[in-house]
Amino acid sequence: MSASTISSPPGANITAETISKTYGSYEVLRGVSCEIAAGEFEAIKGASGSGKTTFQNLMAGLDTADTGVLRVGDAEPGRLSMDALADYRRRLVAMIFQDFNLLPTLSVIENLTLPVLLRGEDADEDQARGYLDRVGMLGHADSSVRTLSGGEMQRVAIARALNLKPRLLLADEPTGSLDSRNTSEVLGLLQEINRDSGVTLVMVTHSADAAKSAGRILQMQDGRLLGNA
């Protein structure tokens, strides 16, 4: 499969209405509301503790809000049963992490195919290699993850996420562990993927420079979404 033949499902629109979340006595999110259109590349910028990662975790279905409504596509992850929520996470959302979250004992191609197998589907190795080609890592398909640089591992992590064909791609500080050259390359790659595939991409970051790669920047401060940064 060549990069030009890769297809993805349409991006998911996101609507948050007065979302609040408290841990103990600490109110992490305070009445957060926003609209993210399908296919947008959105950056949520804020300092550590501002609530941006908690908000992203709600979109991922990893946590639930105390009050308010969150819709991702046609789903409301906070109101799904445990089985339906697991299906939501497997089929609608994929994540890219700061520390890559690759399995070092596996090869690059195995890191792409295993998540597909774990959700009960046959893994299409040609498709996986197509995504590796898309991110410039096809030549490393059979290499051990342990042999890769940080920038290469993040490219593999992006390919792994794309191989799940998500409608919502969430990136959690995806350049936080990279040097300036690799940061620029990974951000450019995310822009291309968003533009070419139409997947909705939401990146949380503390970096003003990284946020500039998005089509729109939302500022999170003390649990409140302040609008465009």
C-alpha cells in the first residue's frame, strides 16, 4: 500500500457543554465549553495543572466529567456502559504520547499490528507498512524499537495511531521529549496528516511554539477554557 492510497474515516466533531471535574477538593475543570469541528487541528495550550490533559482524557474516554455533556461524533463517552466505552476507545479514538508508549521487545511493524489484533481484528500488514511509509519509517519496519531515536519512535507512534483509523487523534505533548529539529518535523507531519486524512486532531501542549502548528489555539488556565489564544 502506498501513502497515496491510505484512507481514513471522516473526523469526529466535538462539543463540550459546561464540563466540570473535581478530584477530592481540587476543581480541575470549571465549566469548560467549546466546539471543535470535524477535521480541525486544535491545540489546547496551558501550563502544568491547567486542566488540559484532564480535558483530553475525557475526550479519550479515560475519565468522566462530574457535570456537563461531552459529545464526540455521535457518542457521549461519559454516558456509555463499560463495554460501550471500551468499544469507543478501540474504534473511534487513538492517542500519541510524549513518551511514545511503544513496546521495546517488539519490532516496529509488530508495534503497529498488535493493537489491531487486541481489538479482535485481523491485522493488515500491508496497511501497516503503508502508514510507516507515510511517516518515513518504512525502512525500519522490521527493526527493533530499541534501535530508534526519539524522533523515529514518535513517527512510529504516529503511524501506530493512524493504523487504527481513528476519527479523533489525540496528541499529548507529542514533542515534549524531542529536540528542536525533530519537533519541527513531527509537527509538520501532524499538519500533513490532518490536512490529508481529515481526522480531527487535538493536541495538548505547554509550548506556544508547538501550538502555532494548529489551525486554532485554545488557552486553558486554572481549569477554564479562555477561548482563542
